Amino acid sequence: MDLATIIGIIVGFAFIIFGIVLDGAIGLFINVPGAMIVVGGTIAGLFVAYPMARVLAAMKVASKAFSDKQLAAPGEIIQRIIELANTARKEGLLALEEAADEIDDSFLQKGVMLIVDGTDPELVRNLLETELSFIEERHKNGQSIFEMLGTLAPAFGMIGTLIGLISMLDRLDDPSAVGPGMAVALLTTFYGALIANLIFIPMANKLKLKSREEILRKEIVVEGLLSIQAGENPRIIEEKLKAFLPPKEREALAEEDNVEAAEGVEA
């Protein structure tokens, strides 16, 4: 469970409710018809905009925003590729077939087997990059649905406000009903803006960040495997792959290398 997502939503609602309570009665901000207009209209608009299968798939994608599943760190992936490079340099590319059985990452395993099978380097690149493109496209589909929800919610909030205003104008002969009617009309805009900016848009951004992290790891794999296939020196491969990392992670990886080197000398 990704605590940041849960904490963000809970804290956001808590501060808003606390602010409302300090300034008035929480009951003034509860309006069931308005909530029905915003929630129902947003869901209906989503089904109009996307096929049923895409909407249902988005529910699975949404779970990633709440998931705390740890992907292998880029540094760990680089170390794994360097191990494969050393194996290939000492024993040949065919020796990677045995190493592939111990690889948990299906994308990396697929790339290693393509190399072992003697696939042309250009074809290896095309196959892996094609799979990478489709992974990225699936991620974008999920993100776009939550971006659409973030657009629809405020829009239906405004529609609810217009409905409330029309209803209020119909009762202008009763001045005492104008104030409460206006308050109810504005609540739908409040609901739409709240769920859009506290749930849907942030979740779309969280999914986008997670997608970038996964794509980065797979780009490292592609570049590393092609370098192994080209017979490049493991040290050169490591320096090439470090270019994908921010400075702090490069420094951390360099420190790990120094520690391992020192342990090797002591041994």
C-alpha cells in the first residue's frame, strides 16, 4: 500500500472538513442531490468517452496509485546487467541461457533469450522497443481516463450549479429561499472541484510518475542488452548505463562498486 497516496487523500479531506467545522456547520456542505449530479454525471460521461473495457481496465490501473510494489532500483538493474556482461565476456553469449533461468524480470529475460538465440541486434532493438512502446501506451490509456475524470467532475459541478440556480430563480418570490438556494447551487461546484483536485488529477499524475520509473528501467535493460550483444567491455557498459541515473544515484552506485572492490582485495 502506497502510504503517500492514502495519507494525501485523508489529510486533504481532514483539513477541508476541519476548516468547514471551524467556520460553520458541516451539515451546510452536505447535499445529496448535488453529489448525485456530480458523481453520476462524471461516471456517465466517462462511459460515453471510453469503451466499457477501457473503463474497467482503468480500475486495475488505479490500484497502482495505491500500490507500494517496489520495482528493482535502476542501480540494481545495472548491477544485474554488468553481471550478465561479465558472464558473456568470460564464457560467451550462450552461457547467458543458464543465467536467464534465474531472472525474475520477464522483459530482461526475454531480451537475454533473444541474444542467446543469435537474433540480429537491430531486430532485438526493434522487438524490445516495440514492447516498450505498447507498455507506455497502456499506461497512457490509464492516465488519460483519470485526467478525463478530473475534467468531467468540475464540469458536472457547474452543471449542478446551473440546475440549482434555475431552481432558485423559480422561487424568487420568496426572498428567504434565495440565500439557501444559492448555497446549495454552489455546493455542486465545490464537490466537482474537490474530487477532481484531490483525487482524480493527483492520481493521474501519480500513475504518470510510476510509468516513467518503469519505462526508465526498461530503457536501461534495452541499452544494456544491446551493449552485451555488441561485446562491449562491462566497465564501458556500466558507465554508459549510469548516464540514465541522476547524480546522487550515480554516486551511490560508485560507492557500492568501491566497497565491493575493497572487499575483493581483502579476500
